[in-house]
Amino acid sequence: MTIRTLFAAAAAAGLVVAPISAQAASRHPAPIAKGEKIAENPWIPWVVALAVALAIILVVTDDDPSSP
């Protein structure tokens, strides 16, 4: 076999396989465990509230005399 016939065979095989590989597989969402739902984690809002309160306290109690 020559290189030309090998390339022709590979091209023909690629044309046959391409439509099969181009078909989309059916996709289903992964199941979510109970612990992975963000709404059921009560500590996340508390951490955000604590960070906001700390930022407010730092801004209010700033005693730098050079700031206007």
C-alpha cells in the first residue's frame, strides 16, 4: 500500500465515523446531596453578616487624624 491509499482510507474512515461521534449524548444533571445546597447552610449568612459588621466597625472607629 502506498501512502496515498493509506490517506484515502483514513479520510474515508473519518467521514464514516464523524456523524456518529457528532451526535449528542443525553445529559442528565448530577444529583445534589443535601449538604451541598447553599440555602441549607445557615453559617454562610452569618459569616457574611459578621464581615459586613466588622467592616462597618472599622470604618466608624477610624481615629486617623489626617483623614478628613
